[in-house]
Amino acid sequence: MRIPERGQDAEALLATLETYRAKDIDWRSGRTFAYVYDAGREAEAVGKRAYAAFLTENALDPTAFPSLLRLENELVSMGATHLSGGPEVAGNLTTGGTESIILAVKAARDRARALRPEVTRPNMVLPVTAHAAFHKAAWFLGVEPVPVEVDPGTFRAGPDQAKDAIGPDTVLVVGSAPSYAHGVCDDIPGLAALARDHGIPMHVDACVGGWMLPFFRRLGADVPAFDFSVPGVTSISMDLHKYAFCPKGASLILHRDKSYREHQIFSFSGWTGYTIVNPTVLSTRSGGPMAAAWATLRFIGADGYESHARALLDATRRIVDGVSAIPGLRVMGSPDFCLVAVASDEVNVFHVVDEMNRRGWYIQAQLGFRGHAANFHLSVHPGVVGRVDEMLGALAECVEIARGLPPTGLSEMVKGAVETLDLASIPPEAFAQLLAVAGIQGTTLPERTAGINEILDALPTSVREELLRRFFNDLNHIGDEGAP
Ligand SMILES: *Cc1c(COP(=O)(O)O)cnc(C)c1O
């Protein structure tokens, strides 16, 4: 495609853009339990108006746009206050949880560089349930992740599991509040005490739960301590574009005080251009997400969040009870949040995902890992609470259908093949063959994804990753689409 020779009509272009959405997931239907956190049309409209109003302003230089500095400081202040932090908390708005986590790891690494020069090979202590973003941060920043197992029944990490992982090169201990996969909060007070005993910073990943958990607690839910009220917690990441329902591109990285945030900032003048001082990963930063988050938080307000929280707690309780009552299904652990992972010892969960999908319900498959079973995941948000009973009915039906489907034999086949393979030297054709067995031709996914998931589930993680890297390398590719 090339740009048109003559500029085109705005209305026609916007209409064409709408047609591009045709195959997107229909999240407005209230049947999508992932990706979109929908607090209704009014909140959406306010966020979008504020976003558009500040889209062009640039936070690259806060002295040129004091409006954005003010918005960012007020967002940090609202976030810090919400998480029991005082006025000494220092933080920034980032584009998402991944960026907040990268900055937390960077600050911890550079703090160790400054204060503990004897550390030459920094590592971080990371429960296996911690978000993949920490591994991405580790990879970008040259910090080695030291995995920590979680309790196999509760999926919780605590000091008993973590204590042997801490060593002389550890620069950060991580816990989740909660983990995305199972919605379970780690033992943050226990992990933070352990970190403090060793003089090591502790990061709490409250990306998904940080905003909503205090409202759950206010309503009497048993929410374990996870925020700045816990001694030893030195930084927290909290997404506003998840359960604060702000438009995407908004997360907070918060540090207990400036002495920790200091190491997050990049400052550079060794080139011929303008001197750069970047507290976050990005340099040019749109004011849109800031203004949108600011407006959304204040539009919904504590009373609004509390009523969303009430609906979410109720819906989650109904899902946990409803799922437990479906023969063949079991909820993994006991979720502290409105995220539910469901496994089965009787049916292939990937078939359940496909069958639900065929009926217009979107639920997420999660692969097995280190002995933790493959499962499907439900993110409960206000947009779906009205359809929980209907979803449970569909789920019961899909489980029975999955029970009746013949075994594919794919996982046995792949496991057998993998045992004879030298994983380091798999030729590209072998990956193409694997993809073909799963029903993938070129970059076209089959309607049923169970085959793909079964194959991925049977492969070692390194091979899964390689397979998916190749697939995306092909998927994200300029083809021969004609110009519209
Ligand atoms: C979503 C999530 C992240 C990553 O956030 P993004 O905004 O997708 O980059 C990190 N940790 C947890 C627990 C999450 O749920």
C-alpha cells in the first residue's frame, strides 16, 4: 500500500476505518472476559473526550506544558493516597503495566549499581506466577530472574518459597497483588519483611488489582495487605487502564520516596540535540492518556468505583460457585480478585474455550506450566456482570460437548516427537510442519484453536516461544492487500 496521491475525504476515511473493525471481538456484547475493562458508555465517553482534548500536547518537556505536569502529579497523588502512601511517594504515569514494571526493575538495578557496586550480575527474585512483563524487563535490562515456586494449592508465593532464592546479587524481590493468571495475592507482608531483612527493595505488581482491591476491602472482602502500609514495600505498579476503567495507555509506577525513583530517571546531554531528561521509557508522550485517566477517575469517583466493586464481588462469587457446580470443572486456588482460572481433570479445556468462542463468549486459554495445569481464565468486569448466569449456562453446555469430542492425540504425538528432537537445532521446516499439524496455514488461524493450544501445551516453553515468534514474524508482515 502507498498513501493516496490526493488527500481523501475525512468522513469517507472514518467510515472505512469502521469497516476495519468487522472481525474484531464484539466486546460491547458483554461476553468478552478479557482485554477490555468496560465501565459503560458514560465513562467511556468522558475518557475519550478528555483524551482527544489533550492528545496533541507533549509531556516530553513538562516546563513547556505545565498542564501535563499538573495532571501527572495529581494522578500520582490520587494513586499514592489510594495505596496508603504519603506525600513522599514519587511516581509517574506510564503507558501500561509493562512500562511500569520495566521502570521498577530499572530503578532497582541502577540503585544497586549506585549503592552496591560489588553486584556485577544483578538478579531478581520472581514467583513463577509473576507477569511475563518482568521477564521482558529482565531481558531488556540484563537482570537475571530467579524463579520462586508458589504453593501448589493456593498459587501464593511467600517467604518460605523465596528465602533460598535471595543471594548476594539480588537487587529486587517481586510479589503480585494479585497475579493475573489466578487472581491470587502473594504474601506481600511476608515477602516484604524478607526483602527488608536483606536490605533489598520489594516491588508489588498491583497492575491489575491495585485500584479495585481497596474498594473490595471497603465492602468487607478479605483483602490481604499489599500496599505502602506494608513496611518494606518500596515500589508498586498499578494500571489505570484495567480496573480503574481509564482509556488505554495509563499505568502508574509509584516509589515509596524520591530516593528510589531517582534511579528510574534517564538524563542525557552527550549529543548535538536537546538535553533529555526522561523519567519514563518514552520521550515524546501524548497528554491524551493523562487527561483521560484524570477525567475518568474523577468522573467515576469513589462512590462509582464502590458500586462497580460490589457488582464485581457478587459476579465473581457467582462464577466461582457456578463453575464449581459444573461437573468436571474446578476453580484454581481461591481468587482474591475478580479473576478466575478454571482447570479440568476430565475434559480438554481448550475444547471448552473453542466451544464458548463459537457461541460468542470470549474466554482466555492459559497453558500448563511447571506442573500447574492448563486452564481457562475469566476477567470479570462491569461489562459482563449482567450476563454471568447466561455464561455459566453456556459453559456447562460446552463442557458436556467437550467431553464428547474424541481425543486428538496431538499432545501424545508432539510429546513423542519432542523426546527425539534436539531442541537447539530444530530446522525451520519442522516449525512449519508443527503449525500445519495445528491447522495453521500461512497466517490463517483455524476456527478451532484447541489443536494449536494442545500442541503448545505439550511443548517445552523454549519451543513454544520459538514457534510463536516465527508465527508472529509472518503475521506482522506487509502483504499484498490492495489499497482501499
Ligand atoms: C496486565 C498486567 C501486567 C502488564 O500490563 P500491560 O498494561 O498489559 O502492559 C502486569 N502485571 C499484571 C498482574 C497484569 O495483570
